[in-house]
Amino acid sequence: MQIDDALISRLEKLARLRLDATERQKLTGDLQRILDMVDTLRALDTDTVEPLIYLNAETAPLREDAIAHQLPQSECLQNAPKHDGAYFRVPKMIDSHD
């Protein structure tokens, strides 16, 4: 992939940035170095390398899943701006995105 002015302009628009000539030149160089590094990694023979699942062999100890320090419902609702006695009342939120 070649980094050109058209790609930089498109990235600038997508990221809603306004870059000056110096920043565009620096970004072009940075992106080209990233792509060169990816190409170098692609050239490596990894057929005999086992995938890394965990960074270390140790596992974190699990804690017991127990309820502790639970407040009564009336205390929880005490400082709520709006409640109906049993539940918090919040403004209705409708997501219009599909």
C-alpha cells in the first residue's frame, strides 16, 4: 500500500483533523514506517511458532463470589433525586440507531 496525499486527505477527513503541510509530511512518514514494519513481520516464517495464549504461566487466584456489605434498599434510594419507593426513576432514553 502506498501512502499518498489522497489517503492522507481521506484520513484527515475521517478523523476530522486539519493538518498543515509539515504535519501531513510527518504523518505520511509515520504511516509508511508502520506499513514497512508490518511487511517485515509478514515476511517472517511463523509456521513452527506456537501461538501465545498467555504472557505468563501463572494464573490469578479467584476469590469467592460472596455478597458482602450490602445496603438496604431504602438506604440506597435515600439520596436518589427521584424514586418510586422501590426503584430509581431516570429519564426515558430511546436509541434511534438500528
